[in-house]
Amino acid sequence: MQPQPVHQALLLPVSNMRRFALLFLAVLFLVACNNAPPPSPTVTSAPIGPPATFTSPPPTPPPPPLPTAIPSLLVQGTDGLPWWNDTVFYEVFVRSFYDSNGDGIGDLNGLIEKLDYLNDGDPTTTTDLGITGIWLMPIMKATSYHGYDVEDYYQVSPEYGSNDDFRRLMEEAHARGIRVIVDLVLNHTSVENPWFIAAKDPNSDKRDWYIWSDTDPGYRGPDGQIVWHRSASGYYYGVFWSGMPDLNYENLDVTAQMEDATRFWLEDMRVDGFRLDAIKHMVEQGKAQENTPATHDWLQAYHSFYKSIRADAFTVGEAWTSTQQVLKYTGDEVDIAFQFDLALAALNSADSGFGIQVGKEQQAVVSSFPPGQYAIFLANHDQNRLLTQLDGDENKGRVAASWLLTSPGVPFLYYGEEIGMQGKKPDEDIRRPMQWDGSSYRAGFTTGRPWRVPANDYPERNVAQQNDNPGSLLNHYRRLIQLRHEHPALRVGDWQPVDTNSPRVYAFVRQSAAEAVLVIINFGDDADEKYRLTLESGTLPPTASLTLLMGEPDPAPLTIHAQGGFDEYQPYASLPSFSTTIIQLTP
């Protein structure tokens, strides 16, 4: 039985005035009681000693302020550079990151569960990794496990979850100050995509969405690979393999379709941008199959399109080619592009122990690009894992990480790199499940049977094992990322090389509007006593005081000469092997 509303109860009829009067007096009594002041407390003196003292209970403290993620999600970044220069990106293969439902396949809800590992949204904590951007490898419905052969550009892969799951991921990431970009595969689709299935009919209006020939044109691809693939209705072009036919961007309907998909992900799914796959192959011109003028024209128009939707939308392009070719894509085609030559130089320096290699390539990149407008990395999902390339040597991995997170540009870190995960091709083995703990062969990734068994070193290389060890590789990455966030010079500062008098020692100055920082990395496996640091000219404060941010304690004082540099500086009599020294210079 439902209780009657109060207003109805008060309107019930009464039988006589006496009952009404009694009710009226009762109401007056209750009102008077509610309005009366509270009685004074009764104080009873103690028989011995001073009178008892009574104080009001302390006020309830206000709730603590909500944590503020770093950096805030603003369009404008530090010192006039874009927001992405304030960001450290982390590349995630969702299938391998964390499985929330026990089916052995990582999913979006699993990624949400692990967001606090990446960034808990509180800048005062140091237990999270501290990244502020996520790049998701393909998450759209696709044919293959890797997702680069898309079947549906508007649907999240059912193995990973739903579109609503993705929207929740965006909300949770943004609440922590993490931006999210997704892989957008523009160059090709799956053979199972409905567009291509229709295009196999010569009379279909989708026929011209792909590139066809009645006969085999006979030429091969840029790497000597077969690019013309036979079907029942003719030969179609696919630069990577027969399962991924290239789209025909000379057809305006194809461009309109992909612009619509771009709008969907920016507006409906609220992504912050895209990693654009294989951009150098976008538009073929006969036998010219990469870096064509038509490709550059198309990307310029596409850049204008997505910026018209959201001015702060961001793209990073994959153009696996030389520095000078990458430069042509940057600015009015993609915001930044990956620097493969620089990544190789950094890898070679870490492996060989000679810092001079990365120093030369860094100079070439800084001289060529607008300040910081390129992506830096050490390895990705198409390469053998970093520590595998470094023969499993964590010391080499440390100095490589130090280069990555103190250098100009926008850093991208491949998942598991921070704990030294290893793996070499085939591709499935460089994309194995994340190693969260060493409790079983599942490595904390799933409660079920993992889609791929973790690497054999999971008992030693996992998050749980390294988490509380101050000297672990994981905590080295944490500290470097934290320093990059705390010091604008490490994010957006100018870069000046420092002469070290040693082929093994790599040193440079980063200087922003707020501060200057000196970075010294000894890539060598021996201590160096002969190094001398010289900066012939600069703009350093003449009376700089030193604050050690990383490295051995008590560096020697530094004298700045009249030209704003320094001569033959030795912070330590002997520079330890595989060491990183970071010193803040303040007036």
C-alpha cells in the first residue's frame, strides 16, 4: 500500500471542531520545539583539580580538492608551441594491454582499468607512469588481429568492446588529463570491407573506389614486392599485400567517405586526433608509388578539412622514409611525423656506446624542422622491441630512455618499453601481452588463456616486480617523464649541442623562456675521465646556480663566460658509465 501524500492527508475531513483544535495545538507545539534554542550543556565540576573545560567540536574539514591532471587539456601549449609539445604519448595495442573479461583478448574496459597506472590524474603522486597522451593501434572492426585491414570505419572491434565503451574511455582519459589519438588507416581497407566486396563487380558504383586493371601491369612495388593481385574480375592494386587493397583517392567519393569517417571520430567519439598510417602511399601516379605530388596535394586538403572541424585536432603521420622526405609532410599536411632516421641514430648510440652518432642526426633534425615539430621514438609495433635490439642490456635501455625523454620533439613510448619487454619478429611476438606480474604464464594480463603467451622473461620483467624498486627501469622512466612535465625546458626548450671532447658522451642545453637545463648522457660502458664540456656561446644566465635533477650528487660549480656559454666544464672528475646527469641552471 502506498502512503498518502502529505498534502492529501491534511485535507482529510474531520468530524468536529474539538478534533481540529487538538490537531492545531499539536502543530503549534512542534513548531515551537523546532524553533527553540538548544539547551545549554550541564557542567559538573570535578571533585579535584581545575574546572572541566568544554570546547566546541572541530569543524568538519572541507573535502580535499580534486586532483588536477598535468598538463591541462588546453589548445595552446607552453611558450607558444602546440599542446602536443607538452605531451608524452604511450602507444597501446589494446589486444595486448589488459583483458577485463577473461576471454584472453585485451579490451577497452581493461585499458580503462589500467589508466591509473598510466596517469592517475594527480600531479602530486609519483606512482603512475605519468604519460599524458595515448596512441591506440587500430581499434575499428577489422579482419586481421592487428586491425590494419579495416572492415567498418564507424564501429569499434567487437573483440575490444562497443562504441559506448570507447566513449567512456575518452571520458576517463580526459578526466586524468590524457589525450587519446587513434590509428586511422586511410590508404587501404580489408578485402572483407563491404566497399571492396561491391567493387569486385565491374558494374558496381564502388568499382572505382579501388585501383583496377584488366591485365597485370607487371611492375612491382617500392620494395620489390608484388602489388597487383589477381581476382575474378581483374587485377587490383595493394601496396602491402593482397588482403589490403588500396583506395583510389582520385575518386572524390572516396575522399568524401573518409572525411565523413574523420568527422565521426572527432565529433561523435571525441578523439583528440589520429596517427595516420602509411601516408607516403596515399595516391599512386603510375609506377610512382610513394611520396608523389598528388599525395602531398591530397594531404594538404585533408589537413584543412580536419582543422575546420576542430582547430586543436592533431595528426602524426607515419612516413617511413628519410628525414628530408619526412620534412615535406610536416606542417600543412600532418602536424608532425615520426623521425625514423633519428630513432635509428639513438638506437645505434645506445647499442654502440658512442653518443656522437645521435648528436649528429639530432643536429640535422633540429636544423631542418620547425621547433619541436616532429615525433621521436625508440621502437614501435613494426620493429623488434628496443631491449631485444640492445641485447637485453638494461643499462643501454636506460640511456636510450634518457635521450628520448630529454630531447626536443614529441616523445612516443611503446607499451612495455618501460619495463624492458623483449620480442622479435614475427609481428605477433613484438606485440605480446603486457607483463603485469610474474604470478603465472598469464603475466597478470588475463584470467583466461591469453591470445598470445607472454615472453619467457615475464617473471623478471613485469610491473609488479619493478614497481617498488627505486633502481628499476620502470622507475627510471617514471622519473624522466616526471621531470619532463615539471621542467618546460625539457618539453619546449631550444636545443644547443655541447662539445664534450668525448665520442661516448652526448650533452646539450635545453632552454625555454622559464629556465635552462644541461643534459649529459654517457652512452659508454666505461667511466669517462677525459670528457670536457664546452659551449662556445649561448644565452645562459651569467650567475647561474645549479640544481641537480638527476645524476650523481654534488656536481662542481659552473662558470658562465661573457658569451653566455662555458669552457671545459667537468661536473664530476669521472663521469660514470651509462649515466644520465640533468642540471637545472637558474639565475
